[in-house]
Amino acid sequence: MSEGRAEEIVIVGGGLAGASAASILAGAGRPALLIERDAEPRHKVCGEFLSIEAQTYLAHLGIDLDALGASRISHLRLIQGRSMTKVRLPFVARGLSRRILDEALLQQAHSRGARIIRGQAVKSISVDPSKVRIDVASSGQISAATAFLATGKHDVRGMKRVYAGAMDDLIGFKMHYHLAEEQQQALEGAVEVILFSGGYAGLQMVEQYVANLCLVVSRQCFEQVSRSWDTLLDRIIGGCPYIAERLQGARALFERPLSIFQIPYGFVHAPDPNEPQGLFRLGDQVGVIPSFTGEGMSIALHSGCLAASTFLAHGRVSSIYHGWIRSDIHRSIRLASILNRAVRHAAGQRAVFHLCRIWPAAMRHVTTLTRVQEASMSRALSAS
């Protein structure tokens, strides 16, 4: 890329949100330039739970989850200590690793005509009334009429999110395992949410007989175990026989766990009427829902599809999109944040678990209340 190159549309980030936007734009004859900082497919810290809404978007984008080997999940088990309660989900969920899913979406966008550059990091972004300037490491500056910011939980200089009111003392970890055959069969068809002192974890099967353990802890909890993953896991196993049983005889598939610090759970972008048009924030750049409810992937896909559809219908008037996306996700993120705050403390965990035990349908209602609503989905898919 040469210095000062001009583009009509640039998408920064090739995850769920960025790749879905690129696919829709290219399918409508508006192929964008997508810049992805990773040169190769990689794993990401994520629960990898696909709700029925996420599946709807993926089907619309031409992604065949069966062909990719996604698992099927029909039950939710909530576990605290030696106690467990379960409920059937209101839909059949799927499990699929981000490494496989993100790559499938990028390839689909490319097949529709999107141009993709990999292994290039964006250093900074600035916006004025007529264009967006994107500074790409080792490649100079790109001037775009419209840009879609989809860098996940990583901020870009010049476009830092305002976290007022969001939680930012949380750390996320992820590890894939090959479980012992008996434990794999016991976990099959379920997602297990495990409450423990200082945080919570999710365990489910993804593709190819792989189990994903994803957990969130407070910074204080991690410091109490001397910032050691092995000590943290031993502590969780010691307090929860269910997770100890699941991991007995398991083989870790990563040399060390993936991690991400200072997750801004509860963040929702507040539209600024004075902000120039032409910059669309997608995925975690527009809202970060706590992973407790498993809706992060559907919100990312929703934002990518809605932003692309809004652009196709209204051009670079990004304020329309930001108003719609805030309306679509604000309630879900607020409710999930309330639950997340509750389960951070022992008393809150006991209260949540007791409620779910005497009224199992409460877990099913939570999954319903935190989902992207049908009317919002229809708007996102209307122009694509």
C-alpha cells in the first residue's frame, strides 16, 4: 500500500463483526478493504457459545455450522460447589471455536469480493467531517470515505472507548482441552456455568471433540493466587468437584492459557451528536456484554450486519446506526451487567443459585431477556 492511498470503505478488524460487515457490503457490490492485524487464524478469549440469533446471522452470511463441525448444546447446567441445577435451553445452541469461525467468515467475505490484507496493524485513526484517516503500521496512511471499527476489545489510538460506569478490573482466561472419553460424554449437549469464589467459568464442547473452558476472575482474585494460572485452576478445582471431575485425565491443548485483562463489561458506546459521520463502531467497540449470558457473539454479528445494512440504506450517516445499535443492545448489556455484579460475590452467587434451583425456568428467562430481539434482527437483515 502506498502513502496516502484513498479507499471508499475500510474495515479495521477481521473478527465476527468486521468480517460480517465486509461480507454484506461485498455481496451488495460494495467491496471494502478489510485490514486484519493477525497474519494467520488464531484462537481468542471467548466462550464460543452460538445462540439461535448468532446462528441466524451466520446462516444469512452463508456459513454452514454443520460443515464446520460445530457441537450442539441443548441444556444449561448451573453449578456452585457441590450443587448443580439444570434447564433445557429455549433453542439448540452451537459451539464452535473462534479460530475456525472467524476464518470461515473471512473466507466468505473474500469469496464475495472483499479485499483482505492480513498481518497489518492499525496504529491510529482520526476522523474529520469528510474522511477517516487510518495509519497502518509499515504501510502509511489510508484515507477512507467510510470506516468500520471492529478491533474487538483492543482500542486504537485516537478512537479509545469511554468506559464510564463499566467494570474494568476483570481478567478473562481460556483453555481448550481434550477430555477423557467418559467426561466428554457427560458434557456433550450441555454448557456448564460454574460459580466459584472470585468469578465464574463456562465449559462446553466445541468442534472435533474439544472442550472450551473460559473463565472470568477479578484482578484481586488473580493476585491472591500470585498471578498463577495453575494455582488459580487448582483453587477452582478444589472448591468445585464437578469441574475437578470434568478435567480429570484431560489434556490441555494450549501451552498456556489465553488471557485478556481489563475487560470493560457493561460498556455501551454513547453516540455524540458532534461526532463526524463516516465511522461505524462494531462489536466490542460499541458494546461489551458480560460473558455470563453467552450473547457476545450474537451482538458482534448483529452489529456487523446492522452497520453494513445502515450504510447501504443511508450512506455514511453513522449516527443513525449508533442510535439503533445502542437501542438494540443497551437493555441486554444492562441486565447481564447486573447479573455479573451479583455473581462476583459469595452472597450474590448463593442468591442466584438458590433462585435458579427453586425456579429453573429463571435461567431460561435470562437467556431470553438478554438476546437481540427479532425486530432488531429484521432491521439488520433488511438491506442485506
